[in-house]
Amino acid sequence: MQAGEVSAQAPLIAILAGEDSGDQLGADLIVALRQRYPQARFVGIGGTRMQAQGFESWYEIHELSLFGFSEVIRHLPRLLRLRKALMARLLAARPAVVVGIDAPDFNLGVEQRLKQAGLLTVHYVSPSVWAWREKRAEKIGRSARRVLCLFPMEPAIYARHGIDARFVGHPLADRFALVSDRTGARDVLQLPQQAPVLAVLPGSRLSELTRLGQIFIDAAAQVAAAIPGLRIVIPAANPQVRARLRELLAKGPRDEAAPLLLDGHAHEAMLAADVVLLASGTATLEAMLAKRPMVVGYRVTPMSYRIARAMKMLKTDIYSLPNILARACGLGDERLVPELMQDDCNAANLAAATLALFRDSERRSHIVAAFEQLHQALRGGMDGQAGDRAAAAIAELMDQRDAG
């Protein structure tokens, strides 16, 4: 037995997580895997949540927290050095399994090399093969022995390419109640129960705020001018984002109509709102699970947009997760969520779409009912939590290898 190889009862398990969402998935996974392997040791790349569960992080998680073509290109030399050092360390340690969580631009290359070297690899969180070119599924299959999917429509796509993929459910679906509590959320945020409330989430990265922050704040101001007594809440993901938002808000009113800037509390802000105005991304899924009508806007960097258009990389005409899920789950082609992308993402358009939702209570009720159906679909009618099901799918592979 080599130095890194340990018994089936005390396996070495490597996890490579990128970004804050990956850190949470990793932490849940560690808890669930430790129930099966109490003596397991967990190593790799992870954040504070994973480390709180006894994870040994070899590198800082923020080193993988990049977004868009231009950011990856700018940091490519550093990423290549990190990948080389990481693979050497993993090949020396020979863990029982390597689980790459999201961060596909980094993790899939690492997983492919490790799989070729005989290590068992799993990719947790399928890249968006339903939005980008489906042929990517074949590349993912070359990297991972099994793919763990958060959305119910994904395994069928992989099956068309002969790849083992399992729907384990989305962890966010476990964290939101099927019936949302707006009253409780408003009490937490000290908001009047009868006031109209708009939650604004222009992004969790400083780069997103550079592109979207002023546009979203200007749109919110236009909505406030049209709706008497409107309360606006803006949750900040971290201190850096809060500081940047404070700079943007300093140009606006300082009276009762001024937006309420929050430290975190994004879930409470969504639950408390009548309508949510937000940037495209995972936050749209959170707003859907909070059962809140929303307007989605987004702009990528001009370079990323030109590359995507030139390479014809997008295969979908819809962008927000609620709309994609609605189509995949058989709710029809109706767009539950207004989407304003790239040049269409401006303050006037965002404000108009948001006002339309505030003024149409019947439409809001229809959207809430559809979101309740989608919440059930993300749970998949399965027992347990998503982390437990992911751990079971990983443990099954490990046991099969031990048996072989």
C-alpha cells in the first residue's frame, strides 16, 4: 500500500471547491461522507465552511474564484502553476476519490489528468450543458467517472453520450420552505408589513457591480418614483461589495426613500420582497425558491460577449434558471421571468419590467404557483438532503472499486 492509500474504513478523500457556493456544497458533502466513513481524511481546496468540518485546505479557495473569459485569461499563468502543483500532490497522495465541485474551467482539466492516472474522479455540479454546447458532455465524461447533477433535466443529456450522471437534487431546495414566510422576513429586517418592497441584488462580485451596480440602482430609483412608499433593500454579499454599494448609493436620496443596505441577509431580503430585481445567476434560483416574482438583467464584459457570439457557444434563447427549469419541467415555453441581457440591460428597461410586475397582482400569483411546482421538481420526490444523496453516489463508486 502506497503512502497515500488508506483502508476503506479510513479513506483519503480529495475535494476541490471553487467559490463560496462550492464551499457550502463541500461542507455538506463532508458531513454526509463522514457519516459513512468516520475516520476519513479530507484534503484539497476549500473555504471556511469546509475547514470547519475538519477539511485540510492546501490552497486558498479564492484562487479559483474567477468569472468570464477575460478574468481567466488574465490569471492563466498563476492557475497553470497552481494546477501543476495540485496534481503532483494528488498523484503522490493517491486519494480514494477526487471530487471536483463546480469551477469546471479548472477542475475538469485536473480531473481528466487524474482519471488517466487511474484515480477515481467525480464532478459535482454539472456545467450548463443545456445552455452551452451539448458536446461538452463528452469532455466531462472523459474527466469524471460520474457526474452529480443539481437539475432534473441533466442526466438525460449525459445519457445520450453514454456518461454516468445522477440527479441528486439541488441543496438550495432543501434550505427554502415550500411555503415562504414573508411576514417573518419583514420582522427580521424591520420592514413594515403593508409597504411595497423591492429587493435589489446587482451581483456578488466587484466586477459585476462595475458593470451592473449603477444600472440597477438607477432602475430602483425609477421604480421608487412611481410607487409611493416603496421600500428598497439591497443585501451586500461581503464587506467589499458593501463598500462599493455605499459609494454608488451616496449619489442618491438620504430620506425615507433611500435604499436599506444590508450586511448579507439575501434570503431574508428576497422573502420580504414583493418583487426582486437581480443579476442573472444562482440568485435567480434563490428568488424562485423564495417564491418571488423577479426581473433579471445581466451584462458580461464586451470581450466575453464577443467571444461567445463569434464561437456561437450559446444554444439557448433563455438565460435565467427559472425560465430554463420551467421549460425543462414541462411548464411550457412561457417566460416566467423577464430577461434583459447585454444592451437591453439598462435602467429604463429594468424599471419598466419591474413596475409591470408590481402593477399586476394576478401575474404575480401565477408566477408564485409555478415556482412552487419547480421547487418540488428540484427536490425530485427523494428522501434526505442533496448532500446525503451526493455522498451516497460517491460512496457507491468507492465501494465498487474496493470490491473490484
